[in-house]
Amino acid sequence: MKNSLSPYLLICCLLLSGCASIVWDELTLMPPPDVYRDGMLNPLPETDPFDSIPYQGVLYATNRKPASTTDSENYYLNERGGLLRLGVAKVSMISADLDWDEIQKVSLLTDRTQDYPLRVTNVEEFGVLEETIPKIMKREELPADVLDGDEEFSAAINAQLARSKRKDIYIFTHGYKVVFENPVLVASELWHFLGYDGVMIAYAWPSTPSKWAYLKDTDTSNGYARDFRKFLEYLGDQTDAEEIHVIGYSAGTRMVARAYEQLALMHHDENHEEIQEQLRLGHLILVGSDLDRAVFGEYLADGVLKVPRHMAVYVSDKDKALGFSRWLTRRERLGQTLSEESLRPSQRRLLTQYSDHISLIDVSDAEGADTGNGHGYFRTSPWASSDILMTLMYDLTPEQRGLVLKQNMPVWEFPGDYLTRLWATLEKKDEDFRDAYQAHQNP
């Protein structure tokens, strides 16, 4: 029995890692969300948005150690840096000499004939978030030019918010086994399909690009929630954002959920409305969460639902990566599906009585949810990406987005006519879409 574990461990690691020829600092542009199919809804501006975005890139925050000229990494190492650094990254579509009109067309194509890889081409660091400087460290030990980073960062955010229709901040944070560039590239994709409105920030915690780094990376994700909490508090205090939304993915949800629990404990004497007024935390979206389900229950007991305006937990039974994590830890993961038989009475009451504060969304039957190892469905499933983006863009409830409740369960799922249902809601919400939709219905 002892000797039989090694092959199984190897197989599970391969399910997580994919092929060995990974280009770590590059990402192929995700499929377009299906909600944009047929051109009836186009989020993209008519002209190149980076001609008018004040900082001409994607903002980032990272507690990775900066790379030196002798390091193989271009910008930041896969090591803990001790401070949260703030800056802006430039992202380009490589191997394609396309102008903005062409980029619009290819990014919305559902039947692309080639891949369009993205790459970070430049990084400018503003400095550090001073609230993350350890008390034992003296300010004079740091270069003077890094101490104004938080002021420059918040000024950049506020300048972009001033020109945006949606005065919101969106934060994406990643899973294990990736380099600094990965969350920047994913954040740039999501912002692209949000129409470059509001402010998108990539949060890059120090994960490691190795399939053997699972335990190391999950330790880091668990342990570095303080920096993320400080970052959220800073954004609430120093920016003009109406709301701050967070998309946490995979192992990164451990850090995110723990930061929200810390905020719940710090504000335990305040009610939901009072916390909202101070922190302005809107949607918390947990995708493919590798958090122990029982640990999440402890966070609920500490009042974590008082912190965001609404929490959406996406789950899937097609997620092989979480299957590995479940096998390795012998603990159910938050991002795995619940059957009717396994749904406890307390869980049923939570999802029913607190439906205004938390939604459980099963993507198992959504188009493209089983692509690859089924873990990255928020990018690979055109329905899942549509659902997330329409939540952020229009602030729609699950029912408004076209989801339906499972039979005998307070869990939302994707019906076969999901898109038709979603479009019917958008027809009421968006005047421009209504005109295009009606013209499409009656050519």
C-alpha cells in the first residue's frame, strides 16, 4: 500500500501542472464571454483605451521580492518580499501587429483560428504601501523614493475613477504555481472584457512556478492575509471608489477569505451597514476555492458575511485540481460541489436565510467548465465568465443573470437557456443592448 501512493501522487500533480512546456510569463487571451456573442453587447471602447487611461497600463500590488539585474525573472522573484509594493504594468498582445479595431474584432471572436498571447512588457514601481512596513523596521532604512508609493498609487486610481462610468475598483488575485506576470495578465483580460471602465488591480502574492510548491504556496497564502487586509483598508480610506470588488481564485482564496475574517473580527461590534460605510467592499467572488470547507465555516462564525455586500462562491464537480487537494488534505474544499445528501441542515439554512449575503453557484453544467483540468473555468467557460462579468458590470442577482435554483437545494446552476435568460434581463437594464437585441430578434 505504501508503494502505491507515489504513482497516484504523480498523476495528481500532473493533473494540476498540465504539460511541462509552460511559458510562465505568457498567457493566451481567454475566449470571449458568451454574453458578447452576436455583437449585441460590446463592452469595448471605440478607440484605444490606453490613449486616455492616466497610467496607461494595469495597476498591481505585490509582496514579492524585487528582481535584480542578475536574476532570471524580469520584475519580481517567486519569493516573499516583506513589503507590499505598488505599481503599474504594461501588457501587450505579442506575435500580432494589430491596431485597436483589429484587437476588438479578434477578442470578441468565438471561433478564433489562432492564439493571441499576452505578455507584460514593462513595469513601473511607485513604491511601498507604508502600512505594511514592519514596526521594527526604521523608515530611514528604505530608499526615500519608495515611501511615496501609496500616494502615487491612490492618485492614479482616483484619476481613472474620475473618468469612469462605474466608480468601482476590481481586484484579481491568483492561485498557486504562477509567476508575478500571471495575475497581471489575467487582470488585464478581465478588465478588457469589462470595457476598461473603473479600475482593475492585479494582486500578486509570492507563489512559486513549480508543481511541487503546493504546500509552500498554501502556507504563504494562509500567512499573508495581513498585507491584503491592509491593502483593502488603504483603498477604502485613500480612494474615491464607490465599491471595491474582489475576485479570488484557487489557493488565493485562502488569503482573501482570511483577510475578510480579520476585518470581521476587527469590526465585530459593528453591523453590516456600518462596515459597508467604512470599507465599501462590494462583491466578493471566490472561484475554484481551495479553502477547507470547515475552515470557511469558522470564518462564517466570526461574522465574515458582514464584511462584503455579497459573497458568491463558485463550485464545480469537474474541477480535478480540487479533487487532488481533497485527496491530499483529506478535507472537503469550498470550491467542490455539494450533493443534496451531503448538504447539512445548517448549510441549507445559511444559504436560504442569508441569500442576500451569500450565493453558491454550481458551474458543473456550464459550457466549457470541464476544459483542461476544469479548474480555470472562470476564464475557459464563456458562461462562467459571462456570469462573473455581468455581476460586476450590472450588479445583477443570480436570478437576474439567468441562473436557476437546483431542485430541492438552495444552490444556483446554469440552465440550458442561460444566455436567453441573461439577455432578457439586459434588455431591461441596458438601452443600447435593448435596441441591438430587438433588431437581432426581428431582422
